[in-house]
Amino acid sequence: MAEPARTFRAKPDRPAPAQTVGAVGWMRRNLFSSPANTALTLIGAYFAYWVIATVVDWALLDAVWQAETRRECLDAVGRSGACWPGVFVWFENLIYGLYPKDQIWRVNAGFALLVAWLVPLWLERVRSKVAIGVSAVLAYPVLASYFFLGGDKGFLWSASIAAALTAFVWVWATAIAERRTGRTLGELVLARADALDADPRHHRRLLFYTAAAGWLVAYALVALWYLPYVTTNDWGGLFLTLVISGIGITFSLPAGVVLALGRRSELPVIRLICTVFIELFRSVPLITILFMFTTMLPLFLPVGVEVDQLVRAIVAVCLFASAYMAEVVRGGLQAIPRGQYEAAAAMGLGYWQATRLIVMPQALKIMIPTIVSTFIGFFKDTTLVSIIGLFDLLNMARAIGEDTDWLGLFIEPFFVVTLIYFAFCFAMSQYSLNLERRLDTGQRS
Amino acid sequence: MDATETPAPDQHIASAASSERIIEMTGVNKWFGAFHVLKDIELVVRRGERIVVCGPSGSGKSTLIRCINHLESHQEGQIVVDGTELNADVRNIDAIRAEVGMVFQQFNLFPHLTVLENCTLAPIWVKKLPKAEAERIALAYLERVRIPEQVHKYPLQLSGGQQQRVAIARALCMRPKIMLFDEPTSALDPEMIKEVLDVMVELAKEGMTMLVVTHEMGFARMVADRVIFMDQGEIVEQAEPETFFNNPRYDRTRAFLSQILAH
Ligand SMILES: Nc1ncnc2c1ncn2[C@@H]1O[C@H](COP(=O)(O)OP(=O)(O)O)[C@@H](O)[C@H]1O
Ligand SMILES: [Mg+2]
């Protein structure tokens, strides 16, 4: 005879033992879990103390803060303390190169504009983030290059600048509108004209006229706007490094996506072209590409056509970077299971829709750490442009030690440059970790 | 295998099949390289008909139903789906796929999109429905497959059974005329099989045209108008469930059934 069924009751949860939680628990588990571990912790702590103390002594406590020449520094403390005055004198050049002093505000304004363009992307309740991001990639460089270059502008140049300016105004107008009312600027314009219910073609025409009117006003303003010309020969320092790596990085991602898709294309010609391009540029060091572009490019161009040295460097970096990025993206694409393509196809999504909505977002997401590492690599690789005579941040630092007043002053400028590179690269990698965390939808659980 | 109790024959859902032929396969042959995977397939499905396909692993069941929405292309013969012939240069393949829903063994939900976004994606991008409308439809179907309060979660935060029910809702959101199921319960833990089958039974009651590859024989008895047995790329035998289970004609079918109903 069966017993009557018993009722099962789960035991209540109890808190974990105290040694395993909290700061003390953490230290016990991670630093002092065994005698060997304890010894390593103590040795490591001593080593860290020794490095930090030595650097602090040199950079701060024993350092010379006021001097006219390096000789004075050496007389005062010898080599045991840093000689900062040389770096101070040259600091502006480290950041801006030989950019005319009275024009430096333009560089600052150009970078401030970038920040202003991107801020709406981090604001809540802004809906048009994709469009804003695209406008930043396409329109910002136009406006920024006029800030940086200046000079006379023909009709086309003015028209583009006016369009970029219109885009910038649109970014902020729509961001504010979306935060205040929840509707985009376009929707507000249509509502204002009582056209929300009319047919979509009418909508497009109305929005086009509004944009065109904005552009005309911008064009009038731009026509009145003049900045003196600054040759790219005067660009240098951190500014130049950021321009080259910024363009290279921004270009490499979309170009890499296109190349990676091309390499997996079912059309043999496209596949061949993309494969050859990628393999060619990946198997040659960046230095070689830079050299080739400076020495061999003129052979391919008609006589008398001069290409700016900076443009050559940028083109070389862009080609190199996109070939690398293509392989990174391809790695991401390979990680997407076939079932994803099939599910998309089975619902009637075409190739481009499936790629844009299903495959790419996932591929790029898994590759964020690799993509950002590659970006960091590109950023540091721009130091190679010094080979073709450009004065990027590193080359500028080297130039300080060749100044007659500061002859041999290398360590201090390099120390500062190291800090600058570290700050940028660390920020990039932190941002990527942050991005990963925010985009995590449970795959790693 | 027998997670659902075998229902009495009178529990069989009344057939909803009309006389209209919605899928017609004539003389279909397919090869993977040199491997002949589908051999002289003849199959007619009427609107509202429910067909269960079974057979040993590797017999070509998946390939057969994947030919119907052209995830695989056949080399010989003719496949006509809702009046459109599928061939190599079929232009409106995406239009056909929009009318044929498919549910996969591995769910194949989009892990980067929420449950709701999974369901609204195709209606918005393929059918060009306004977002609000697509969401309204999606919420209605998600309710029907009993995914309550989970619509803003991501697929991988759900159990397998829930994921498969979302996958069914996602396919239904396109308002398909035909639903294809490729072993929808084979990747599930036993305790979740029933919740998915229940949803499929309801769908059958509503008169959906269904082709289901499954070894859930209880489901076949209750739902199928016809059971098809495949082996080595051929349709060996097709019959009403009564006949199929009680009186199969071929020894191969009997051997398969005795294996699958053994435990
Ligand atoms: N893409 C493919 N390429 C080559 N062979 C395949 C492919 N897909 C399936 N097959 C082979 O075709 C046969 C039938 O596969 P499938 O239709 O998936 O069988 P089932 O679903 O009945 O298990 C199997 O032997 C399988 O190995
Ligand atoms: Mg199969």
C-alpha cells in the first residue's frame, strides 16, 4: 500500500558565510589565500611602491620647474630630477604643432564642435540617434576642415559647408524637440503645417523645402564667413595625431564592413577584388605603405598635380586600417550561426535587410573588444607618419631635444607623450567595456 | 517521446482542409553535391490541411520542408506554393517567404532584439506596417502563446519552451498562410515540450495549414490529417493517422514506429 504523498517545502535561503563576502572576504580569497599567494602579494606591493616612489621623486619632488635652458636644470639637480621648463615652452607645439598662435582657437573650436555634435547621442529621450551619428560622420568633417584649413572657398566648398552647418543645427533642434515633446523636428514641422495626414510624397516635399530654406540661410552666413588659410605643413602635435587617426578610424569601420561582406559575397569578381585588396594591404607594413604613397604616388598622377603630404598619409592609413578592420568584421560575421540568416530569410527579409538588421549588429557587438583594440592600434600606429616628415605628437616630442636651448631633453617630453597616449587609449578601452556591458543581452550568462 | 498522452481517436481535431491546393510538389529531386537527398517527391497539401512528417534522422525531412520556402533549392521537378512556382530565378521569393512561416528546432530567435522586437521586425521591414500596428499584432500573438510580461526581455533570458513559443508568435505575426515546423520540440527539456505542443494544437484548431516534422506521435494522432513517413529521401508512405499507426503498409514504417513507440 502506498503512503500518502508528502508535501515538499523548500528550505529558506541563508546568507553566505561572512569570510566569503565583503572587503575582508575579498582580500582573503584574492590576496592571502595561501602562503605562496601571500608572498606574491607582498612582493608585488613592494615592487609597486618602489616604481611609484621612484617616478614621483623624479617627476615631482626632485624636478626643476623654472629654467631657461637644459644646462640650468642639469646644474641644479643633474639627472635625478625632471626638467619641465623645456616641456612647458614647447607644450603648445606638442598639442598644436606650428599652427599660428593667433589661430589656435580654431583647432579648439573644431574639437568642441565634435563634442557638441556627439552630445545628443548620450542624452535620454533622443530618438534620431542613428541619423545624428550618420550626420556626425558625414557632415562634421566638412565643417571641421574649414575650421582647420580656412582660406577662400568656391561655390561647391561653400555649399558643402552650408549643408554641414544646416545638419548641425538640425541635430540640436531635433534633439531638443525630441526631449521636450517626444516628436522629431520633422514631425513638428509637419504638424505645424497640418500635413501629418497628407500623403507621404507631400511630406517629403515639405521637409525638403524646410531643409532647403535652412540651407539658404546657412549659405548666406557661410558666404560672409572667412578664416585665413593655414597650410597643413603647420599642422602637428596631438592635433595632427587626432586628425589622422580620427579619419582613419572613422573610415575603417564602414570600409571594413563593406570589404568583409565583399569577401563573403557569392559574386566571384567582387570576392576576388576584396580578397586581393585585404591581403595586399595586410601583408605590407604600414611604414612601407606610407613610403610607397610618398615616393610612388606621383608616378601615377599627371605631371604637375601635387598631393598634400598629409593627404597621402591619411589615404595610406585609411587603406591599411580598412583592410585590417575587414578581417576583424569577417571574424565577427563567422561567429553568427547559420540559423540567424535562415530565420531572417524565412521571414522574407532580403540580403541587405538581414545584413543590416540581424547579422551586422550581432557581429559588431561580439567584436567590440577586438574592434576597439584595433582602433587603439591604429591610434598608436599613426606615430609612423613621422617617417614621411609629418610632425605628429611623437615626432614633435622628439623635436624638443633638438632645440639648441633644450638639447638632449628627450625623457621628459616622451614621459608627457606617454601620459597623453595612455589617457586616450585607456579612455577608449574603458568606453568599450562600458559599451559591452550596456549592450549585453544575456549571451554570456 | 510520448510526452503527450496518446489521445483517443475521437479527440482528433476535425479536419479543416479545403479543396484548394496550396502546395504542390511534383517529381522533385534534389542533390547535395553527389548525394541524392530528395527522390521523386510527390506531395499535395490543401489549404487548412495539417501534415506530420516523420522518419529516421537524415531521411530528408528538413530538406523537404526547407524546399517549400526555398531555403534550399531543388534541381528537378516543380514546386508551386500558393500559385507561384519556385525556381532558380524566382523574383518574388521574399514575397513567398513572407507568406510561409517557419519554426526551427533551435528557435533561431534574434538574441540582440527583445521578444517584442523579434516579433515586429519582419512586419515592419517586409510588410511595411507602421510600428504601432506591428506592436499591436505582436502583443496579441504573444498573449496567445502565453508569454506574459516578458515582451521586453531578451530571448536568452527565457526558457527553451518560452523561446520556442516566441518563435511561433514571431512567425504568426507575418500572418502566414502556411506554417512549417522543423522538429520544434526536439531541442527542449521534456517538461517544456507540452507547452509548445499546446500552442501548436491551438493553431491547428484555428485552421492553419501546417507541415510539422516531429516524432511526437501523440501530437500526430490528435492533429494530423495525414502522416508522411520518409526514408532515404523518399516518401515511403502517407496515410491518415488511424491507418498510419494501426495498419502501416510497409515493413520499414512498422520498424520505425515500433522503435519510436517502444518506450
Ligand atoms: N547543406 C547540406 N550539404 C550537404 N549535405 C546535407 C546538407 N544538409 C543536409 N545534408 C544531408 O542530407 C541528408 C538529409 O538531411 P535532412 O533533410 O536534414 O534530414 P532530416 O531532417 O530528415 O534529419 C543528411 O544525410 C544530411 O547529412
Ligand atoms: Mg532535420
